[in-house]
Amino acid sequence: MDRFVFPRWVNKLVLILPILAILGGIYVVVLVVYAAVPSTTDVGYQPRQPVPYSHALHAGKLGIDCRYCHSTVEYAAQAAIPPTQTCMNCHKSVRSESPKLLPVRESYATGKPVEWVRVHDLPGFLYFNHSAHVRRGVGCVSCHGRIDRMEVVYQAKTLSMGWCLDCHRNPEASLRPQDKITSMDWTPPEDPVAFGKRIRAQEGLNPSTDCWTCHR
Ligand code: HEC
Ligand code: HEC
Ligand code: HEC
Ligand code: HEC
Ligand code: HEC
């Protein structure tokens, strides 16, 4: 008489099943935690950076224009993070011994970029374009807040679909003259909506709310 009703490998499977169940449990927990991490949902996400670089000092106090460092922002989808060379233009001579700048000097010597941590990060299925906004009169401050007051950059707006659509439906209050695009404290000389309406008419702006505009 055959005692083995099931083939032998089933015994092994019975041993493995609880392990699989535990791994499955861990997977679910990781997913839930990941979904709650600020980088994917929250305003205020402020990762630690490898160098204590301050926008409040450089863009605020020293008044360096955003485009000196984020040089592609008017022409490309992405607003490039500056290469080490840009920092060294000044820091070869300014504070050239500062311990705070050690990673920058190391990067300059080795040619390996500084590993800045991303702050704003839309999900991969989205299309966003800086030049399409910056060249149509939407200033940095509308989407990034008062960067010139931030010691360490944080996410100021939700970057949710509702947030994008609110402005695409009613962009007037967020429009400004082209030469004020990087100004952080510019205010319109009259009622912002009336002012924006004129810019909108002049430039023939019509932000799209079609799904494929952002999902492509
Ligand atoms: C001297 C160079 C320099 C200037 C000037 C500068 N930035 Fe930056 N910016 C950086 C560097 C370096 C980083 C990456 C490190 C960090 O996040 O602080 C950065 C990061 C950022 C980020 C976050 C990027 C991300 O990872 O999501 C934003 C937004 C930003 N800058 C906006 C601005 C605005 C707006 C201005 C002008 C008011 C400006 N910056 C001026 C160098 C500069
Ligand atoms: C246009 C010139 C200029 C550029 C470009 C520049 N900085 Fe600076 N940076 C300064 C000045 C001026 C100071 C203030 C020095 C002082 O306090 O005496 C400073 C201070 C600093 C400090 C503080 C140093 C300390 O010891 O307190 C850090 C860190 C720093 N910069 C990082 C950077 C990084 C990173 C970049 C490139 C993304 C950069 N800087 C680009 C001019 C510049
Ligand atoms: C209409 C809103 C909007 C405006 C205006 C805007 N940004 Fe952004 N910015 C974003 C979004 C959204 C992201 C994240 C993009 C992504 O994840 O692909 C971002 C990302 C960045 C980054 C990180 C690098 C990158 O391109 O992903 C930098 C630096 C930055 N912005 C700087 C600026 C500067 C400087 C200005 C003004 C000259 C500006 N932004 C104007 C919405 C905006
Ligand atoms: C503060 C206002 C504002 C916000 C916020 C905003 N947009 Fe826009 N967007 C505009 C304006 C204005 C235009 C230009 C419309 C035109 O050219 O007629 C535009 C144009 C665009 C375009 C068209 C680019 C092209 O190639 O035609 C895309 C894509 C876009 N926005 C995506 C986004 C996404 C994604 C977000 C959110 C992450 C966003 N926008 C948030 C105002 C805004
Ligand atoms: C102006 C830009 C814009 C337009 C237009 C737009 N979306 Fe989105 N959509 C976004 C952004 C930004 C997100 C990501 C939000 C986030 O990160 O949670 C998103 C997320 C989504 C998601 C995923 C939700 C999630 O969190 O998983 C779906 C589904 C979606 N959009 C459907 C649509 C449909 C359908 C339309 C047309 C009726 C549309 N979108 C038009 C910007 C846009």
C-alpha cells in the first residue's frame, strides 16, 4: 500500500508556506508605510542634504538669481540642479577652507557629483514642463513658495492633481510679467485677478485640463 498520497515535494511546500505568508505580510506593511511617506504625499517634505546649502543665504541675502544655478528652467522640462563647478565659481575663493564645503571640494576633485536629495518628485506617469510655465508668466514662487527664506528646501505645495487643475482652470491670480518670473516678493500693481486677466489675454493663455496634457 502506498502511504504517499501526495508527492514528496508537497512536504517541502508545507514548510515554505508560512515563510511566504510572513513575507507577504511584510510586503503589505512596506507598501502602506511607503504610501504614507511625505515624499509621495505631503507638503513639508524636507530631506537632509549632504551640504548645508542655504537658499535663504544665496537666493535671499546675496540675491543670486534662480537661473544662475537652475539654468535650464526657462528652456527645458527640467530645472537642472547646478553642477559643482557653479558652486566653485565662488567657493574657490569664498570660504575655501570651510568644513561645510568639504563634500563640494571633494566632488570638484574627484569629478563625482554631490548627491543632492530630491525634494519634489511627481510620479513617473506624469508629464510636467518648467519652460511651459515659466515662459508663460507663472513664477517660481507660485509653485515652490518662499524659497528665498528656506535654510533647507521643503515642498511647499501638494503637487496633487487637484492643485494643478485649480490653476489650469483659474490661472489669472498666478500670472506676472516675464521679467518678474524669479522674483519672490513681487506683487501686482492692482487687483491680481484683473492684472492676470490682461496678461492672459495678451499672451493668449489657455491652460488645458485634458487628461493627456499631463498623462502621456
Ligand atoms: C547658488 C545656486 C542656487 C541658487 C541661486 C538657487 N538655487 Fe535652488 N537649488 C540649488 C541646489 C544646489 C539645490 C539642491 C539642494 C537643495 O535642495 O537644497 C537646489 C534645490 C532647489 C529646489 C528643490 C529641488 C528638488 O529637489 O525638488 C527648488 C524648488 C529650488 N532650488 C528653487 C530655487 C529658486 C526658486 C531659486 C531662486 C529664488 C533658487 N532655487 C536659487 C542651488 C541654487
Ligand atoms: C555668487 C557666489 C556664490 C555661489 C555661486 C555659491 N556661493 Fe555659497 N556662499 C557665497 C557667499 C558670499 C557665502 C557667505 C560667506 C560668508 O558668510 O562670509 C556663501 C556661503 C556658503 C556656505 C556656508 C559656508 C560656511 O562656512 O558657513 C555653504 C555651505 C555654501 N555657500 C554652499 C554653496 C553651494 C553648495 C553652492 C553651489 C550650489 C554655492 N554655495 C554657490 C557665495 C556663493
Ligand atoms: C507650475 C508650477 C511650477 C513652477 C512655476 C516652477 N516649478 Fe519647479 N517644480 C515643479 C514641479 C511639479 C516639480 C517636480 C517635477 C518632477 O517631479 O518631475 C518641480 C521641480 C523643480 C526642481 C527640481 C528639478 C526638476 O526639474 O525636477 C527645481 C530645481 C525647480 N523645480 C526649480 C524651479 C525654479 C527655479 C522655478 C522658477 C524659475 C520653478 N521651479 C518654477 C513645479 C513648478
Ligand atoms: C499656478 C498655476 C499653474 C499650476 C499650479 C500648474 N500649471 Fe500647468 N500651466 C499653467 C499655465 C499658465 C500654462 C500655459 C498655458 C498656455 O500656454 O496656454 C500651463 C501649461 C501646462 C502644460 C502644457 C505644456 C505644453 O507643452 O503645452 C502642462 C503639461 C502642464 N501645465 C502641466 C502641469 C502639471 C502636471 C501641474 C501640476 C503638477 C501644473 N501644470 C500646475 C499654469 C499652472
Ligand atoms: C494639469 C495636470 C493634470 C491633468 C489635466 C489631469 N491630471 Fe490626473 N494627475 C495629475 C497629477 C499631478 C497626479 C498625481 C497626484 C499625486 O501625486 O498624488 C494625477 C493623478 C491621476 C491619477 C492617479 C491617482 C492616484 O493617486 O493614483 C489618475 C487616475 C488621474 N490622474 C486621472 C486623470 C484623468 C482621467 C484626467 C482627465 C479628466 C486627468 N487625470 C487630468 C495631473 C493632471
